[in-house]
Amino acid sequence: MQPLIGKPYLNIVVIMTKAELVNEISTKTGIEKVAVQQTIESMMKVVRNSLINDENVYLRGFGSFIVKKRAKKTGRIITKNATIIIPEHYIPAFKPAKTFTERVKNAHVKKAPQQ
């Protein structure tokens, strides 16, 4: 994984690309990279098509890929000093499972400084 410098208040952000994910899974399972890549691509295609068809995807212990509704709202274009109406629309979203959220939270608990 390549560390990327994020915003100053975020310190360092580490990002795993799809290629690195394929490599990691291939290394841990012994399955060829091509097969892993095809599997990941197929999974993403199924999730994408399900959300397009307004079907949520639930993966127990991991989370849910859902379609969220954004309400109609008023926005502003500051440079033109104009008000615009942003219509109601839908966006894809991911909602992590409670157990997954707790594991991530517990993994990042900062220890109290010693005096």
C-alpha cells in the first residue's frame, strides 16, 4: 500500500487500490490473480446492478450497500450570487455493520498519554 499525504489535520492516509486488494487476496488464498480479479469485478458488477435496480445488498458482519434518498434543497453559486434548487436524487452508499464498526473503533483507540 502506498501512503499518500492527506490534509494536514489528517496526518497520513493509506489507500489500498484494487490491484493491491487482488494481490493480497491472491497471496492469502493461493488463488491466481486473474481469478481473484474476475471475482472482484463480478462482485462489484452485482452490487452496482442491484443498486441500480433499487435492491440493497446485505453482507452479514461486513455491511450493507444501500440506495440513499437525498431530499430537495436550495444551493448557492457564490461566484454568481445565485440560488439554485437541487432536486431530490438518489445516491449509492455503504453502511458498515455494527460489529465491523466496533472492531475498527477498538483497533484505533488511542492510549492515554503517560505522565
